[in-house]
Amino acid sequence: MAHPKTNDLTRGGITPALLRFAFPMMLGNLLQQVYNIADTLIVGRYIGKEALAAVGSSYTLMTFLNSILLGLCMGSGTMISVYYGKRNQGRMQQGVFLSFLLIGGLTLLLNGAVFLGLDPIMRFLSVPAEVYPMMRSYLWTVFWGIGFIFLYNYFASIQRAVGNSAAALLFLAVSAVGNIFLDILFVLVLGRGVVGAAEATVLAQIFAGIGISVYTAAKFPEFRVQPEYRKWDASVAKELFHLSFLTSVQQSVMNFGILLVQGLVNSFGAVVMAAFAAAVKIDSFAYMPVQDFGNAFSTFVAQNHGAGQGERIKKGIRSAACCTLLFCLVISAGVWIFAENLLLIFIRPEETAVLAAGVQYLRVEGAFYCLIGFLFLFYGYFRAVERPAVSVVLTVISLGTRVGLAYALSAVPQIGVTGIWVSVPIGWFLADAVGIALFSGFPRGSAVRVGHRQAD
């Protein structure tokens, strides 16, 4: 089997290269959503709204935990992209060695912490009594897959760093399909309930994590770290910490805000909890491709930043903005029109109160997907030009607004749960406004505008 082709994004047509690179990432992460969506669909349709609420709320917590690891992996991938753009093979291998050890160690610590803190976490989330036992059982089982989530995200990130976004898609596709069949087997045939859904997810994650690890070791010789690079290097570690830590903060702050909102939603009871659980799946599925396009754009900028291609970055910004706007307008229209039909995938038709709450959420959020689309571009851009702190600032503004307004508005009896929904696009808008101001405020020729750091 031939060595997988890497993509040098510092040359050639910009828009075609971005779309070719982004498409496998989009498809792959849409498939990644299948893990929890399959669980949600099957338990929601065949067990009931309490099971839907339990699995759906677990998704929010798991997304937060995964975001910590994903941010670390994305940060290391950005560093490797920059070294790839500089054609610095030695530093790239040092980055691979140190990032794997450090992020792997943090994964073990995180895994132990969530097992020990499961009950306090669930009390913090205000999980209703009727949902608590099922949600606890689901989480206890699904936590066993955290290490394999790290393996998948880490090796997918370093492959994408050198322009290969297709290999990760293959493993994810197989594991996603396997997850669906295992869900059917464990939940419907063997009657193992929400625990069976969790077991199916973990087995699928094991395949994806181990599979992509073995594949990378076998087919990517540039990532086989030579003995002379298996050592501590303070400068590489400092750069890794700067990019990975702040990217992880940005990702985890974003999802911690959602977790706080989940706790507020839970306080409104099982009906709103179930509606939110189903609607968030559709919401995430709808804008996930543009989030992945932002990550692909980040790799494009990082490679060109490493190569000192400032003018090419500027052209890429215009191309990415146009693609994002067009995609978001189409998706917004589809979600608005088909909101109820989409919710019926997860919710029984007789659950009219759950459907009504879910439709309201989707139509409020779906009308403003272009705002979050541009926000993902800002995140990717500032991370790629080695200014991840700016992404953290934008995330704090977006999520701080969302959480603060959600709690304030939902406390007003005349507004209620609607206040939670409308706080989201307001947060997106404010973060975009600050992102535009920060981007425009950098003087021409600065590092952020054109990527001044040249090859070592």
C-alpha cells in the first residue's frame, strides 16, 4: 500500500485545496456525531424520554471532557503544521514525541478524576431523580473509552497537520457503522438498556483509537521518532504548552459554558431536558461541517504562516469567509424549515411538549449559524498564527454572554426557557464583533496579519 499523500497547502489553488482538505474532516466529524446520535436515537425511540434525557445530557458532559483532549491535540497539530511548513523534520519529530507523552499523561489523570468525581459532577448538573440512575450507569461505562478518544484525536490531528485528512475518515466510518450495529444488538436484542448503548460506543472508540494508531505507525515514517529526537527540549515544550494549553482552554471553556447551560436546562425538568438533548444533536450536526472547515482553514494558515506566505493567507481568508457564509445560509434555511421533521427522528410524535420546545430551540439557533461559522474561522486563524490567547478571549465572550444571559433571562417568568435559547446567538454576535475589531486592529505586517515568523 502506497504511503498516504500529504497536502502542501502553501502551493496551488486556495479554494479547491481548502475544500478537498476540509471535506474528509467534515464527513469524519459528522460520522463522529453518529456515536452519541445512535445512542440517543435508539434509547429515545425504544426506551423513553427519561432514557433520552439521560443519554443526551451525558453527551454534553462527554463533549466537555473530550474538548479538553481535543484542544490539546489540535494545539499540537498546529505546532506540527508550522514545522511542516518550515520543512523542519527534526523539530516536527520532537513535537510528536513530547506531545504524545504529555497529552497521554494528562489523559490518564483526567480519566481517573472523572471516575472519582462522577457523583459530585452529576449533582452539580442538577440531574433530576428520575434520570439520575440511568445517566450514572451510562457515564460510568462510557468513561472507559476516554483513552481511546485521545488516541484517535491525537493521531488524526498530526495526520491533518501534514495535510492528510482522509485516513482518519476511514477508521471513523467503520467504527461509526459498527457503533450502530452494536447499539441495535446491545439495546434492542440483548435488552441492556442505556448501559448497552454505552458499551457499544466504547467498543467503537477502541477500534477507532487503536486502528488509527497502528495505521499511523505503519504508514507515516515521518512520525516514527528517531532516537536522537526522543528527548526533552525546553523550547519545543514551551511552544507546545503555549499552543496546546491555550487551545485546550479555549475548547474546554466553550464546552464548560454549554455544560453550565445544561445544568440550567435540567432544572426545567425532563420535558425540556429531553427537547434540549434532541435539539442539540441536530444543532451540532448542522454546524459541525463549518467547524471542521474552520479547523481545515487553521491548518492552511499554519502551514503558510510557517512558510512566511502572508499574501496567500490573506487570499485564503477571503475564500474561507465566502465558503462559510454560503454554507451557513443553506443550512440555516434547512433547519428552520424542517425543524419538526428532524426532531421526529429522536422523539415520539405523541411527545408534543418535547417537540414544541425542541422546535423553538432549533429555529432560534438555526437562524444565526453564519455567526458561529465566522467565529470558527476566527478561532482557527488566531490559533494558526500562534495567538491562541485571542481565541480564548473570543470564547470567554461568547460563552460568558451565553451563560450569563441564559440564567438572567430564564429567571424572568414571562421569558422562561426561551431566554436560554436566545442567549446563544447574542453571544456569537458579540464574539464576532470583538474578533473583527481585534483582527482589524493589528498593524499591517504584524505577526497576526501576515505570519512574520520565518523558517528556523
